[in-house]
Amino acid sequence: MAAKLYCFGESGNAYKAALTMQLAEYEWEPVFVDFFNGETRTPEYRALNEMGEVPVLVDGDVVLSQSGIIQDYVSSKTSKLCGKSAAERREILRWVLWDNHKLSSQAGALRFMMNFLPEPKRQPEVIAWLQGRLKAAYKVLDDHLASNEWIVGSGPTIADIACCGYLYYPEPFGFNRADWPNIDRWLDSIAALPGWKSPYDLMPGSPADRA
């Protein structure tokens, strides 16, 4: 039986989980969550995930939330995207945690504010502050990729899939690939992997559906 991923296309965190399963050739199917109409705030959804967030993975009796945990679960079960040693495993987790705190958390909030909030609620000072934080994170990643084809080791891992989670989205939030040549090259390498799909092709739900 295929695992079910509760997700929606606009969610970069859901994309990390979906893309991990896609590239690991894990049998899964998406379950659309109507986030923009409040589904994650309903009692029924809170019974599935008390945090009221996506993604949520349901795989038989296993129910997991938080993208990094889902990524770790899938890579552990498939022995794919997981590195080749205990030392690499620790380094992968270091980058997953860095992404969650320094990159995706900022990018998700900024992209939401710039594209999905009504214009009167968009705060220029907050946008500028988040863009500054993200510029520092992009520099860390770009500098690392200057001497590394992949974030950890000699092949793609969940560290790469975590850190790329928001960087393929078309909505503007101040990220210009041309400004970061090493990130640009790396994103092309990930997109060339067998099975790769962009967020709106991999998961249901997109801004066009609400237009």
C-alpha cells in the first residue's frame, strides 16, 4: 500500500518530503490539504497533526510530521539519499537542521508574505529584514558549494533536498539564481536527477487553482 503524504503544492516543506520520496523511488501518493481555506485549523486535521502543519506522512501505522523527520524516515527505509558512513550521516543532519533554522524558515515566511498575504498586510521592514537574513544563508550555501558538488559526500542526500525545498518556486521573494552561481549549478544538478519534478508538478494545489 502506498504511503500517503498530506500536502499542498505551495508548501516548500511538503515539497522536501515529496521530492525525497520521489527520488528515493518510495511508493507514495499525495493527499491534498486545503491550507488556504483553513483545513489545517480544523479539529479533524489537528487529530492527524496537533501542530496543524503540513507535511504529514501516513505509512501504514506510522504517522510522521515535520519534513526533516519524514526525509530521515524515507532515506533510512530505502538506504537512499542517506550518505555512506556515520560521519556523513551526522553531517547530513547538520545541514538539514541548518536549513530548517536558517534557510527554509526564512524563505517560507518571506515568500508567504510577499505573494500570499493581501498587499495591505505586507510589511516592508519585515520583508527587508528577512531578505537580509536569507542573503547571509545563501552565501553560506553558495560558498560551501564552491568546492562541493553536493552538500555532503559524493552524491545527493536529503541535505540537498532539504536545502533546495523553496528554491525552485517561481514566485518572487528576492532569490535570483544568477546571483549565486554555485547554487544555480547545484539546482540544475538536482533537477537532472531521474524522477525530479517541480513543486507544482509533484503535488496538487497551486496559485493558478485559486486565481
